[in-house]
Amino acid sequence: MNDQIVEVAGHDVKLSNQGKVLFPAAGLTKADLIDYYERIAPVMLPHLAGRPLSLVRYPNGVEAEGFMQKNASDYFPDWIRRARLAKQDGAVEHVVAEDAATLVYLANQACVTLHVGLSRVDRIDHPDRMVIDLDPSDDDFAKIKRAAKEARALLEEVGLVPFLQTTGSRGLHLWVPLDRSADFDKVRDFAAKVAELLVARRPHELTTAQRKAKRGDRVLVDVARNAYAQTAVAPYSVRALALAPVATPLDWAELDDPKLEPQRYTTSNLFRRLGRKQDPWAEIGRHARPLEPARQRLKSLTG
């Protein structure tokens, strides 16, 4: 396809090399990736708004080596919002996606996957999301499902409201909305204690050991993303895997679906799903809770 300029959300976006195949196994081109992100924008953008993004780009397709980009490139257009955030040895100027034009532009840059911050740039030290990553050590997805149910029960026991998402890769993520009253240090400490209690309750199936050699066949309960400058794969983001799977928010009842797999939903079938049901996370922000009461309840459970 030739280069063209399209208008998206009031901005002119130049599209180039749209016929380039990015997903050879699925036969999907850059044009297909652009089309996906433009179509998903109304559902995805509320989960990105005000958050710093990290961009995972595959200019030569997903079978070649990609790279993660945190700083917005100098050549990105002025209408793309940026947020300059401090880091230990300087600052990073992240992209903040506020409109469909930004998603289309990034897709044209062969940005396949978006990783999103757990806090918003107006209060970057105070997360409004906590994430628990359930990472498998083998191909037994039933263990991941059981771990998710166990984590849900514990989080609800302490008064929080967890939401569920496939990673689009191998595991599941639990996202917990918070009211931003606690900083990252408190949230990460709390998440670590949640993980420890989960492992104590199911020591034969769960672990917090980061080294694969120490995990055996147990599910890793990973809470390391709950820290300043860390990110998690964004809801509705495409993953750089053969059939273009999508990290997909779920209803909890879907865990009982025997057909559920972490790569079940792809750019090719996700819109049929959304045609049948609305985004399960549409009201996630309304369920934000303060951390301190949950911390006290957790403390009473652990003695």
C-alpha cells in the first residue's frame, strides 16, 4: 500500500508501508494492526487515560527482535501528549494516549504492545491500580485459574474489588482499583504480603520465587510491577505472538469456561466478543477502595 494521510479524531495521521506483514503466521499486516487499534480505541482509551505508556515496537514483525521504548521520539507529532517523569538519573518523557489518533499513530510505528503505568501522571507516586501477575511454570492453565480464584477470595476478604484479565500470553492478571490514598511503597508492601499469604495457603501450587529453577511446576505470584516506573500490559493490548492475541478483560464467571485460554481472544475475534457483551471493566474506577482498611484486615489474617 502507498503512504496516505488519514484524519483520526481531528488529527492528520500519516500511514506508511501498510502492507508490511507484522504477524506472518496469521498473515496480519501493519494495516490490520492500525485498524485494530482504531476500532478498539473507544473501549481501550478509558483504561489508558492519564497514564504513562511504554511502547513495544516490532518494525520487522513479531518474528524478529523488537524493542521497548519509554521516551517519546523527537519526531512524534506535537499533538501527542507527553508527560515528563523523574527517574533516578534524569527524566523520561512518556507518551500519554488521550485519543484514537495517538493509538493509530503508534500502530503505524509498529508499536504492537502497550504497557501502562499503574498511576496517573497527575499523582504519579500514588497508584490507582495494583496488579497481581499469575505466571505459569508449565502448561497447566487449570492451576492459573485456581490461583486466580484464590487471589480473588483473599482480596475480597480484605475489602478490595479485583478485576480479571488474560495476559494474551500465558497467564492471568488481577487488577485492583485503589483510591490513590497510598503511595507505591505501601501498595507494594501490601501486595507482597498478599502474595505471601496466598503461597502459605497453597504452598504446593503457588510460589513467590522469581528464579525459574526454584519454582518447579508452581504458579508464580508476581507483584513486582507495583512500583514507581513499572508497567503492566494494557487492557486490550495486542501481544507480539503468532496469532496476535489480545490481553482481554474478563468477567469472573468466565474462569469456569473450559474453553478459556490466555490467548483465546485475538485481533481477529475480539470484536465479536465485544458485540455480544460490553467491556467487563467499564466501571472499574467506581470500585476504587482505600488501601489502609484492607491492610489492617490482612494484618488480622496473618497475625
